[in-house]
Amino acid sequence: MRTPHIPTHQADQSDGPPTRMVPPGRNPYDELASLADHSLDDFLTEDSAATRQDDDAEEPWAPPNHRRGSRRRNRATGLPTLVRFLVWALTFACLVTLADRWALLYAEHKASQQLKDKLHLAAAPEVHIGGFPFLTQLAARRLDSVRITVPDIPAHRVTLTEVTATADDIRIDGDGPTTVRGALVRQAHGQVLLSFADMNRELGASQLAFTAEGPGTIRAHGTLHIAGRDLSVRADARVRLDGERGIATSVDGIRLDIDDLATYQPGTRPTEGLHLTSATARRLTREAEKIKALLALPAIVHRLGVPDSAVSAALHDEDKLHQLTGAPRFLHDLTSINLVDVALAHPWVLEKLGLDPSLLPALTKLTRPQIADRFSFAFQLPKPPSGALRLERVTVGKDGIRADVSGAGLLLGH
């Protein structure tokens, strides 16, 4: 069959879209005929083979792991459930804790008000219930421990600064925080504090001050206004137990200093009365006129125990006077003389010594109980309605007086 010939110049002059240019000498119908010689299966097989070659070049094939994907999905779906459970558990724990703390605060407040009413206190004490949780203790009707702090308890002339007590093994009578009727305290121990600051305010009246002198001794020092003059005063007060629940003081060593000239101690004992200081006695021995005036009084010579012949020789000879008055024994004896009787009979003696004669009548009117009353005090702890309460040990520290307290079988609230 003869193939028609299509001129190339006619195809170029057409108005339609450009057509493929067939190179000279090649017939397009021959290409179509060659495609017809291959089947569709061969074409697909060749295409699949080419695709496999491309896949083999990128990544080797492997079978899918369905188990690993399932495990990941289970873990992801289980995580929100665990979080929700933890949130609910935490919320429940918070609610239970809040309920327990509320019941605890209510019980502490109720106990504080009851103690204030029972003890007639000016301020409610601080009550702290130990142990956690509180509701389980309440259900068992037994508390592990309760700590009570009571401030400012009046005790006659003084105020106890603080009383602290810790009670253990407490049996409560009641079914809930709002129905507690009382408690039985098996054992209790605590401490009583009387501070020096309160003693200075209540006993000193800004003129006296109290400080620690030793394990059981208090030193009181300040001023007393006597005969128009302020005299320094000192005293030692010993603290002791007074029965099972009381503390008392005994005042000794009361001494009034008249500048640095003399001291006065009220009483009739030999060491008490009006005495010269060591500095005044030493100064007198260096002043011949004043010491001769004292040696001229028989009452002085008698109290010194110096022979009359030695005194007569000293009054007429300066060397013998210095020899007599310069001896250490003479200075000691001179400060040991009670000048009260001598000064009452010879008031000019005080003037010779540089003392005001008007002080002597005022000093002699002072009695030891009057002065000691300014420093002494005592107090008693209240007697409990049942059980035993006692003070065991008293000590004096830098901040004040402390005493240990112990109790057993105390019934409260009934």
C-alpha cells in the first residue's frame, strides 16, 4: 500500500494549534503499529518493574509491625485516665486534710475558752493539740499530747509571766469536736516563769531592780527616799518552795549605803546598825584631829577594846597615835563599831564623820520587816479539783525565776 505524502508547507500554514514536526523519512503510523505489537500486560509489567527499581533504590521493604503501633496507642489512651485518678485522689486528700484541720482548730478554740472561764483568766490561753490526724484521735477518744501556754496569771503581789504545760495520754469525754465535755489528763509537766521585768514593774516601782545572784538567790538594788535624801539600798532574797504548790522568798542582807561614808543595816545583831565603811575608817586614821575626837569618847574606846593607857599615850604622842591607828586590827575594829548608840548620845560624832545628823532618827525608825516587805513575795498555784499538781524545783536564771510543774490524774471540764 502506498503512503500518501503530506507536504510540510501546508502544515505550517494552518490556522490551528501547532502540530508535531515529524522528522523527514519517519512515518508516525509505523510507531503506532509498533505499539500495537505489545500487549497491555507487558506495558504494566515494565512499569511495575521500573517502580520497584525506584523503591529499592530509596528504602528496603519491611513488613509492618502492627503490635508496636497498638502499644503506643494503648499508652497514649491510658495516660489521661491515670491523670484523672491522681487529680481526684489529690482533691480528696486535700478535702480530708482541710476537714481535719478545721476540726482541730475548733477543738483548740473551744478548749481555750473553757480554760479561760474555769481559771478566771484575763486572756484566753494558747492551746495546741499534737498528733496527726486529729479526727482519728477524736474517734478513739484519746489525744496524744496537748500543750497549753497561759500568760500573765495574777499571783498576789506578782504576776506569773508564763505558765506552760504539756499533757500526755489524754482521755476525752465526748463524741465530736462540738460535744467534748471534759478530759482526763494522766500525766502533765511544765514550767512556771516569773520574769525580772515583771518584778521590777510590780515590786520595784521604777526605784528597785531585781537580778540573778546565784542558783537560788535574787539581788535587789535601787534607791529609797529617806529624810529628804536618796539612799542606795541592796538586799538578797532567797527563793524556796512553800508546800507543794507555792513559792516564797526570805530577804536577808538588807543594806543602805549613805554615799561612801557609812552603811546602815536594820536589826539588833552585832553586824547590823550604822557602820563606817573601810574607806572612811582609813581616811580617819590619817586625820589626827578627827581620830582624837573619837578616842576621847569612852564608849568608842570601850567598843574598840583598846587599853586606857594606850589611848592616853596616843592622845599625847603623835608617833604612838599613828602606831595605834595604823594597825590593821584597829581599822577592822573601827568599822565594826555600831555608831547608833554613840551618835544618839553624842550627835556631833556624825558631823565629825561627815554624816548628816538628821539621818539617824529616820534610819532608826526603819525596821527590817518594813524594808524586807519591799522585796519579799509569795504565790500559790491553784488547787486542782482532782488529781495532784505540785512544784518540784526552783531555779534563778538571767531572765527570772523558773519552777518545774508536774501533775497526774487531772480531771478537766467536769
